[in-house]
Amino acid sequence: MDQHFSRSEMLPPLAPPITERGAVKWMRENLFSSPLNAILTLLGLAAIYALVAASLPWWLNSVWNAESLGQCRAIVAETAGEGATGACWAMIRERWHQFLFGFYPPDQWWRPILALGLLFVALAPVLFAGQKRNMAFLLGGIAVYLVVTLTLAETPAAAFALAVALVLGLTALSQVQPGRLLWFTAIYPALCFWLLWGGTVWAPIVAMAGFVLLYLVFRFAAPVIGLTPAAGAGIVAAVLWWLYLQGPVSGLLQGALPFGLRAINSDLFGGFLLAIVIGVTGIAFSLPIGILLALGRQSDMLIVKTLSVGFIEFVRGVPLITLLFTASLLLQYFLPPGTNFDIILRVIILVTFFAAAYLAEVIRGGLAALPRGQYEAADALGLDYWRAQRLIILPQALKVSIPAIVSTFIGLFKDTTLVAFVGLMDPLKGVTQIVRADIDWKGIYWEPYIFVGAIFFIICFGMSRYSMYLEKKLKTDHR
Amino acid sequence: MAEAAKMQVSDEVAIQITGMNKWYGQFHVLRDINMTVMRGERIVICGPSGSGKSTLIRCINRLEEHQQGQIIVDGTELTNDLKNIDKVRSEVGMVFQHFNLFPHLTILENLTLAPIWVRKVPKKEAEETAMYFLSKVKIPEQAHKYPGQLSGGQQQRVAIARSLCMKPRIMLFDEPTSALDPEMIKEVLDTMIQLAQEGMTMLCVTHEMGFAQAVANRVIFMDQGQIVEQNAPKEFFSNPQSERTKLFLSQILGH
Ligand SMILES: Nc1ncnc2c1ncn2[C@@H]1O[C@H](COP(=O)(O)OP(=O)(O)OP(=O)(O)O)[C@@H](O)[C@H]1O
Ligand SMILES: [Mg+2]
């Protein structure tokens, strides 16, 4: 046989055969790759069809304009015939504000609306560290949101002007010195507290001064007595400030320079306002506490370690509901008589602890996943414990834990509905019950749940997408 | 070998270890270690696996704690005092077998991190120093990549540069080439040889006997946690005294 071969003419590229192209190829590979897969595909399609066929009329016959459930049903019967089903969204149209604000007075709605807008301003430097373009988009979006919603909520002119000026100023700042925006993030909690609960402006300012005091004590004591004792001294000083000086000092200042918003009692809070207040505060505080607990659990110091382990295991071992009941009953016994601890604050503290215990374990997993060499290299370069943790260990450990951390956050946010059990008006059970107690809407079942569920889904899905974006952004290992 | 002789060794003591013992639980891993390292000395430590070489050099920057005896580095004794430990660690650079670069930071950030946070050098100056040492290890163009994008040999050179950015007076190497493919070993050894020629005090655990002959002025042989033999490289290789050394040399040079 002749083994010689040489090509005289090069082959032109051809399109792949039809079975290897586009939709046909995709279906063959994904839906009908084997007899079993084909059967499953058909069964799946049948199930989807059955679901849609059963619920579609209900969606299509939706009623948006009605005064009561009875009227809704009459309209459905009239347009779609006797026996037809139809959703009654008219209820949402009439009661949406309770789902969002609970019993927060309507003429003050601009306060939670503004607080929500500013929340995202405060988050901007955290979510998009140093990315001016993303921050500009976010802040621009917030400005538009505020202008529209604040107008709709009939905000007092002075507050409106101040709010818009603040957001525009911060937008400008984010483009010039994005890092400085973190200062706004730092004061946001006090600002938000004041906006939502009202009262004298001096209370949050004096409370913030407690943190300044903590920092100053730490700063000046650290070189003399060392980092840990100095931190302890700072905390003691701040706590003393809050316990004994907070009231008198803010009273004094209010006397001299009275300025404040109408005080709103906690029992008027409800719906998503309540869920978001508890959820966001819980998320913001549970992460640092969780990190400290995870580090404490790995500590060489026996007491720190035992306390961390004990706390984590106890809090994780008890249902959240139990902790919430504790919040509403037991704390009252333990705290010195006369301290009237706000119920929302108590719930926030326990929800935070609950999430922190879970986060501590999640982060411990991330810490364990780091090779020993990272600790050794940090040590060998002369980084002290806290610097090594902050610059080397935690960035990596937190990065690998992002999916689990965000899961915990999502869980925490959804668990805020459990506050219904201690008599707070969560959007799912609390508000829905109130709506159903109205004779007009008695018997309405699916609509409030679907509405509340949809809002929860949007928020949680947003968190999940953000975590995926973050993971991708932080991916540097190039494996 | 002729070069080794040219290099200066001063009469100033860099590291002084006397009567040092260390245990892991019940296991007596380092036994009565005595050694003195002069400034500018280049010492190669070799010995069979598990003989305590890594443990010994890790005691010098207190990655491991010793239980008995004295270790004095640059005039500072290693005790439980954290201040002393930090001081020694900032004077002593260490290069690991598995590089241990920080994967979440760029090469440049890896190099500037410790100078900025430990030495409090301004960022700009730290970056200039970092670029200088990156050029020195011949990879300035990789400054903005992440460690995962570099070859093993490049990563190890970055690790050496990272230590050098702290301007250490002593460098420790723990088998810096044994995780590398043969073609990359040379680039790392060249960097180390250059460093030796500049007079750096070096303690190097390695089985690269060519390197030992080229730059070391002393070879230390360890077995079972003890220093069994030490000598100038020429004599060490040509005329080993102890039976264990002879056996070890025949094993690693035999084939
Ligand atoms: N953390 C530890 N706990 C208990 N034993 C240890 C520990 N680290 C090392 N050892 C033991 O101490 C002995 C010396 O270990 P070392 O790592 O110093 O050896 P080496 O000479 O560097 O060996 P190699 O050439 O394999 O790196 C070994 O027997 C090892 O099993
Ligand atoms: Mg070793």
C-alpha cells in the first residue's frame, strides 16, 4: 500500500449538521438525551400544564377595583360566569400601606421612605467599594426614588429639600472621594433610628458620642496599657456614658437647643418596615459579632474560647421562637427594674445573637479551609494577630464563606416574620390577620400571602444575586 | 567555590542558640542544639526527612516555641514576650517550601503589605521598594497579577522578594526549591546565590548540594533532632566524619 499522502487543496469550514445546531441540538442534549430523560421531560411538561391550567383563570380574572371581598366575587361572577374563581387584588390596593408601614402615621411615612433611601446610600461604599460607576448608578437611582416617593408621601418642604440636597451631596462625594462615604455609613444607624422613632435629635447624637468616647479611651490608653485592656476600658467608659450620662446630657441639650421629630411608638411599627428594620440591623450587627465569636472559638485563651463555644452552642441549640419569648418576657426580669427596654430593640438583639451564632460556625468553616501556611506567612512577616486576621485571614475566610453567609442572612430576614409570636406586626401573619379581621376582607386567603411572598422573594433574590456578583468580583485564585 | 571564599563573614554574632531543646508532646524533636551564626554567614542545613530541620529554623523566628535553652537573634532573646517576637520577626525573613503567597492580593500588594502595616512605610515608597525587588528577582512585569497566575518558580521568587521588602538582616529558607519542577529550580537558586553574594546572612534547609558547594560557608547535617556534623562544604562533602553523614551523602549523591 502506498503510504504517501499530501493534501493539494485545503478544506473550507462548513456549518455543523442540523442536528448539531441551535434549538434542535439544545433540545436533544438537554431534554431528550435518553429515554428516561424524554419521559421526565414529558412528565414535567404535563405537570406544568396542569398547574397553569388550574390557576390561570384565577390570575386572569383578577379584580383590582372593589370595596370588599364580596364585591370582588360579584364582579368575578359577573364577568367570568358563575363558579369562576378570581384573585381579589383590590385588597392590596386598599391596604398596601399596612403591609408596608403597619400603623405608622400616614403623614410621617416620608420618614421610613427616606430612611430606606439613605440605607442604600450608606450601603453603597460597602457594596461597591471604590467602584465609582456602580455607586453613581445606585445613588442616582436613590435620588430618583426619593424625589418620586417623597413627593407622593407629601413630605414637608424643608425635609424634602434637605433630603435631596443630602443625597446629591453624597453622590458628588462618592465621585470625588468614594472612601469618605463610609463616614456617612458610620453615622447612618443613629440617623435612621432618629428618623424612624423620632424624638429629640440629641439622643442619637449623644449616643454616638459614646462611640467617640470609646475610641478616644482606646486610642490614648492603648500605648500605655496594651490593646486588649484598652479596648476593655473603652467599652466600660462607653457603657457608663450610655447608662448614666446619656439621659441627662441629651435632656440638657434638648433644653438648650430643642429640635426633634414627632416621637413614634414601637407598637405602630409593622409590615415590611418592621421586617426590614429588624432584618437590616440584625444583618449589620450579626456579621461582626459572628466574626468575633468564630475567632474566639479558635482562641488560645481558655476563657474566651469557652465563652464563645458556650454562647454558640446554646444559641444554636434553642429555637428562635424561644429566644423571642425570652426577649418579650425574661429580659424584663433580668434587667434592673425601671429600665424599659423597647420590644423591637429586644427582638433585634436576640435575632442578631441568633444569626451571629450561625455565622460564627459558617466563618469557622472558612477559617478552617485556609492552609496553615497563610497564618505562618503572616506571622513570619511580623504582622500581629489582629492585622493578620484583618488583612490576610478574614478576607480569604469570608470570601469562601460568602454563599453560606448570605444564606444565613436570607434566613435571618425571613425569620423576622416570627416576631408575630411576640405580638409584633410582621407582614405575613401580623398584618394579614389585621386585614382579615376587617369584615370587608374576611375570608381572603391567597392574595396577602402571594403579595408578601413576592416582596420577600424580590429582596432575598436580590441578596442572592449580589452575593454571586461579589463572589465573581473577588475571584482571584484563577483555578 | 572560589566565590564562597571571597564573601565576607564578619565577627558579629547574628544568631546564638545554646542548649536548646524542643518537644512535641512526648516526642523530643530537637535535642541540645548549640550553634552560632555570624553575620554574613551562609549555612546549609541538610539531613534525612523528619530529622528536625524545619523545626529548627522555624524556632528561629518563633513559628515554633522551644521549651529549653536560649535563642538570641540579633541581640534579642526569644521568650514569651510578644514585643521581642515581633521585633525578631521583622528582622528575619522566611521563605517557605509552598511559597505561601497571599492569593487574594496582587503581587505588588503581597510585597507592600508588611512594609506598610508593620514598618509603617508610606504606600508610595513601599511600592517603589517592591518594584525594585521585583526587578531584582526579574519579574517586574508581573506586579499586577495574582499569585495564581504565576508559575511555581515565579511565585517562589515573589516570596523571596516579599521577604526582602522588609529589609531583613537574616533570611531563612525551608526547602525553597523542593516543590518546583526541575526547570524552575535554577531560577530560584540563581536568586538565592545573588542574595548570598550581597552578603545576606542565610540559613537554608535544602538538598541542593550544588548550591551548598557554591555559596555555603558551612554545612550542618542533622539527624534525629541533633546536629551530627558541621563543616565547610569542601570538607563536608569530600571527607565526612560520621557514619550517618557518609550514609546520607551516599544516598543523595549516589545516583
Ligand atoms: N506539629 C507537630 N506535632 C507533632 N510532631 C511534629 C509536628 N511537626 C513536626 N513533627 C515531627 O517532628 C519531626 C521533625 O519534623 P521536621 O518537619 O522538622 O522535619 P524535617 O527535617 O523538616 O523533615 P522534611 O525533610 O521531611 O521536611 C518529625 O518526626 C515530625 O513528624
Ligand atoms: Mg521540613
